[in-house]
Amino acid sequence: MDFSFTPEQEKLRFDIGEFLENNLTSEYKNVLYDVAGVGVSKEFTKMLAKNGWIGMQWPENYGGAGMGIMEYVIYREEMVMRGAPIGYHLTAENQMAPSIIINGTDEQKQRIIPSIAKGEMSICIGYSEPNTGSDLASLQTRADEDGDDFIINGVKTWNSGAIHSELIWLAARTNHDVPKHKGITVFLVELDSPGITIDPIQNMARIGGFSNITFDNVRVPKSNIVGELDQGWYVVAQNLDFERSGIERVASNYSIIYDFLEYIKTHGNNSRNNISNSLVRNRIADMFIEVEVGRYLAYNIAWMQSKGLVPNKEASISKVFGAETTKRNSQAMLEILGMYGGVDYTSHYSPIQGKVLRSWYGGISSTIAAGTSEIQRNIIAMRGLGLPRT
């Protein structure tokens, strides 16, 4: 792997940084996150689209700029490190568009991908169900064929960003007479379709980014199938690799750690949280070491993708390390802050607008979302180390 960036890539990083310095106001930075640890602002998304940065790595005929994977990683890293509210388009850009480019029809590519690049479309994920989580292949939402359509019934839960999305990327069972991995199909479903009910869920951090989505005889045309009928498990597995390989898990740590560091420099008034305390200094150093390691794990994945390689176990390594690093770092910051660290963000006594506490809440869920840490370790063990399935 080449650990250096080209002059053109460094110029791109500078240009993005300059844009953020001029446009990322405190109003945007303080938008409460509700998608993958970042805030949501359609207005900010439109600004990025105007610069041609959303989907910059996609082919130009789909609204992209024809740039490389590494350029895309630089863009996402700068956005998340600085706390930009890119949650409206994040999932669609990172997961769905690449999956559609690989598995979608020409009509789907022409209709959906340019809309994402223009900042006009958000897509949420429809995988988890009330009784289906880590064993995703056991999902029970069903899609029954009816002429040129399928009729969908079931419930999806923990859907990030459904309240502001236009589409849901839905995995449903289309064949009940085959092994569970064989009878799944992926659909793109308009969330304003008759029969869909979205019920927001407020999480521990008092942020309503999640939802339950109920499908009651929802009619979806066959033209909205992504990939082949009954072969959706392979589309889902590939899509999850895109989700797990993102740099945002570790990059999101930088903004909080820097804010935390500035806070204790000026507010550390006892031995527990004073910057001169060697234990505090060592823990902060460890935080930076871990996020730097996670950063290069993500760079390695981008480099592999740029070479046409498939980062499967590598995506799981990056995901589990990034999620657990976030959890460890937020726990360490809470301990250093002491009891004030646990004060809710709605109180003026809360340090750094409650960002550390919200990060801690999010760190717990990040070890579950997109495949639990246990699932990731199983993937690493079997596909990376050749160990037998237990």
C-alpha cells in the first residue's frame, strides 16, 4: 500500500478544508446527529452537491466526477472529522449508489444515482426486524408476487434516517420453500407509498433518528427489484461491506476529541481532569493512537477497492476496530470529565454541549449496528484466519 497522497489529492483536501472553514458554521456543526453519528442538513447537502462532491467517484454519466476511491475517502474524512452534517445523503452515497451501480438496472442507475449526486434523494436501510438482527437471513418481511408487482407486508426497525428519506432499501422474503439465505430479494421502495407507516424511535441520547416502519399490503413494481429475484442475500452481503468499510467511524472521533481537549485545557480545575495530570495526558494520547490506527485501516480498504480487490475481512476489521475505539474513547472522556460528563446536553452545565455523552451512547450502538462486533469477529476468524464455524 502507498501511504502517500498525490499532489492532486492533497489539493482536493485543501479545497475541501477551505470550503468547510468558510461554510461550516457553528449552526451546522451543532446539528444533532441522527444518521451514523453525523447531523442531517438538506441545505448543507445541497451546498456539497453544487460543488460536485457528492458521488465524486461515480461515472460522469451518472452525475459523478469520475474521480477515484481515494479522493472520495479524503472528502468523507474531512467532512466527518470537522463535524459536517452530511447525514441526509451519507447512506445513499456510501452504500446504496455503489450497490445500484453493480447490481441495478440501467433504468435504476439513470433515475436514482443522479438524484443522489444532486442532493435530492436520501435512502434508508430496511434490514433489521423486531425479531431479526444478527441472523439477518431469518427476516420475515414477505413480498408476494401479484402480476407486475409484489405485495410487501412486515415490520422493519432501527431504520436510521427514515423520517427524511425518499426511499428504503428493503430486504424481503420472496420464497419460503428454500433455505433462508436463498429466498431473499432486495427492493427499492418509495416511502410515501400507500400502506407504509413510519414511527420514530427516540434513542438513549434523546435523538429521534431511528424508526419502526410498518408495511401493510404495500405494492411495489417488479422494476424496483435490485439484482435477481431470490438472490438478494448476495446483494445484501456486498452492501454491508460498503457500510462497514467507511472511514466515518474513526473520523467522527477527531472532532469530539479536539473539542474535549480544548475544554479540559480551559476547564480542568481538579486533579482528575487537569491536563497536567500524567494519567489524563496518557489516556488522551492513547485516544489519538487508536483513531490513527483506525484511519489507516480505512485507507487500506480504499486502496484495495482502487485496485479492484474486495475487502471482506478487512471491512470487518475496520468496522469492529472503529466501533470499539469510539466506545473506548467516549468512556475514557466521560471518566475524565467526572460527574459533569453525564449531564444531559439540554443543561447548560453539560460540557461541550453533551457531545461526549452522546458519543458514548452512540459508541454502544455502533458495536451493534451494521453487524455486531461478535459477528465481525466471526467473519475475521473464518474468512481471514480460516478457522472453522463454531
